[in-house]
Amino acid sequence: MPTTPPPGRAAPPGRSDPSQRIHQSRRSRRSHRSHRSEASGAPRPSGSPLLLLALGHACVDVYQGAVAALVPFFLAERAYTYAAASGIVLAASLLSSVAQPLFGALTDKWPMPWLLPVSTLAGGVGVALSGVSGSYALTLTVVAVSGIGVAAYHPESARMARVASRGSHTAMGWFSLGGNLGFATAPLAVSAVVATGGLHASPLLIVPALVGAALCLAALRTVNAPTTTGRSASAATRPAGKDDWPAFLRMSGAIVCRSIVFVGLSAFISLYARQRTGGGEIAGTAALFVLYLGGAIGTVAGGRLATRYGRVRVVRWSYALTVPAVAGIVLVPGPLLYLFVALTSAGLYVPFSLHVTLGQDYLPRRVGTASGVTLGLTVSVGGIASPLIGAAADATSLQTALAPLIALPALGWLLLRTLHEPAMPEAAMSEVSMSEAATPAADPAEAAAPDPARAVARAPHRDTARTTGP
């Protein structure tokens, strides 16, 4: 018998057209997938502006690595002492690390999207002018200007990237990858310019800054971020929440441990690889290349893993797995060293972008400050600790000096052990929007403007049931 009713007659109660049931089932599955994606805090990111911001990030971070890459040329052409050359590097790194939280605090109070192209140009102009004059004081000054420019860029760019990513961990990973690639290519850019034309050719190093400023301007036209005066755009687009300073400080302590390990290995892995493998200069260069390459892969992988397992869980596991990886570098001789270098690099870089978004969500009212600390202050501490590693190596051996690095990821894991997964404002707003769409509001004004407090209350908390263990 036919299951569909004749024309003009309704289907009997409890029965429906099979084709209608199929369509309803498909709509239900699509709705469930959409709900799951939004509830996980990973709505579809805006690709074009995020790509522009990632490329701009690469152009700016060229100048983070360019100062150290210029040191050999300062020594060769100007006969600077090691102390004088290290003073130039210290001026750039210290000013950048200290100034980033200050700029972050400013962007928490006032929106400063214009700061992106301006700071990009400042970072490039300082490095470009460093080779023009032989005056040490002038060189120190312009390098300091470059450091301040780099510092001013990162808090605001991290906020804008968060807006463009719409809470996607993978998208933030790509943004962080841009900075990593820029830092890694700095020696190549400096060598291509200065090795052929000398320090007087340094003005050509302004080119990445010009490209980066253009990319920032293009990104600002496409990112939907308020530019009116008053409270920061980050505060206007994120639900009000309570700042969790204890959790943020514990995570910052873990980042300091990570920074010391990474900077220490970056400074000495090339020499150490030659000693442990019995190879020459190529063996050392290969070890440094593996360290940076693993970082590029780990940054992207971290976002994907966090989308599936949660940020805090992925960060904890990364620190835990880094402990045996660093131990392998210190203790295992021969070609296996390169395997442990790759594992260490992945363990150090998987949580890199996750640190930024976790910091922003632990301090939802101070997003700029959180970005400045996680991207600047805590990361730069490793540069201060590296001379201590060098002094220990002079007094004992390089292997003995690197041995304490094994304990630092373990200390970071202990600091992260009790952290909870903070609410993601993007997920909270998605949850409220879905709820408002499903249930008509009694007051039209309430439907148009969801209550931020209710958004935070309804936000999903991944990993809240498991606050211990890796």
C-alpha cells in the first residue's frame, strides 16, 4: 500500500512522508554538526584577513632575528668588542620584552589598530639605519627604536588575529607560524643584503617593513574591529568575565621555563651537535635547522590538537613529553641526537600559540596585557638566562651546562598541572545566539543583545572535570 496520503488529505498522526523524514533527518544531522562546531569554540575563521595578518607577522619578526644576525658584521666592520655587540642585542631584546606588556595595557583601554602599520615601520626603520652610522650611541638608539616597534606590534596584532580567527585554535597556530618563519628567515635576509653590500647597504632591510605595513593596512580593512574611542575593541567584542590571575601567573611561569630551554638550545645546539656527533660545521647547522623546522610544524599541529583534545591538555602533554626529549639531547650521542632535537622542538612549539589564547581567556578584561606578557616578557626571559648557561659551560663543560634544562619542562608541567580550561568568549556567544534563535525572547532588545554574563555561564569548559595529570 502507498505510504503517502492522497492529495488533499493530511498524513495520519504519528506518520509522515518518508521523503520528509529523510530531509528532516539530514537537517537534524547538519544542525547537530553546526551546534557541535560552535559549542567547541571553533566557528569558521575569516581566512583572508588572517592570512594577511600572518604574513605581516612574518615581516615584523624578521627584525626580531635581524639584530643578532647583524652582530658578526658589527664585529668585522666596526671592530666592536663582544661586550659592545651583546649590548646592542640586549638593548633590542630587553626593551621589546619590557615594553610589550605596557603596550598591551594601553590597547586594553583604547583601540589602536593603527599601531600595526606604524609599529611595523618603526621596527624596520631602526634596523635599516643601524648600519648607516659608525657611532655606537646612534646604533644603540636606532636598534632600541626597532625593539620598541616590535613590542608595540604584538599585543594589538594578537588581538586582531583572535578576532579574525573567531576562536579557531588552528587559525591562531597559522598566525604564530608567520612570526616563527619571519624570525627564522632573518639571517638569510641580513646575509643577502649586508654580505654583498656591507653595513652601508642596511637601508635595504626596510623592504620587509614596507611590505608588512601594506599587509597590515589591507588586513585592517577586512577585519571587523571597532575603531571608536572608549573601551578596547577586544572588550567590546568579548563577553565580560573575571580575570583569573593565579592561573595566568602559573601559565606564565611555565612559559618562562619553556623560553629558557628554547633560547639555551638555540644558542648552543650547533656547537653541542658537533661535539656529540663528531661532525663539522654542517652537523651543527643541521641541528639548528631541525630545531627551527620542528617549531614550524609544531605550531600548526598545536592548533589542530587543541581543537580535538582541548588547549590545557595539549599544553600539559607537550611539557611532559619535552622532558625525555631534552634528556635525549643531553645524554644520547651520535646521530640519534637529531631525533631528540626534533622531538624537543615539537614539544616546545606545539603549545606556542595556545599560550597566547589561554592567556587572553584567563584575562578576558585585559587581552592586550595578556598578549604582551605571553608573546613578549616571558618569552624574552630566556635571553637573560643564556649567559648563565655560557658561564657554566666555561667553568665545566657544555653537557654539564645543558643538563639543568632537563628539569625545566618538568617544572613547567607542575605549574600547569592544576590549570583548568577557561571559557572561550567565541563559544559563549555562539551558545547564546543558538539559544536565542531556538527560544523567542520576550523582549526584542534582549534578543538583539545577548547578556554577556549569561554567555559566560553557558560557555563550554573543556577539560574542567580533569584538572590533574598531563
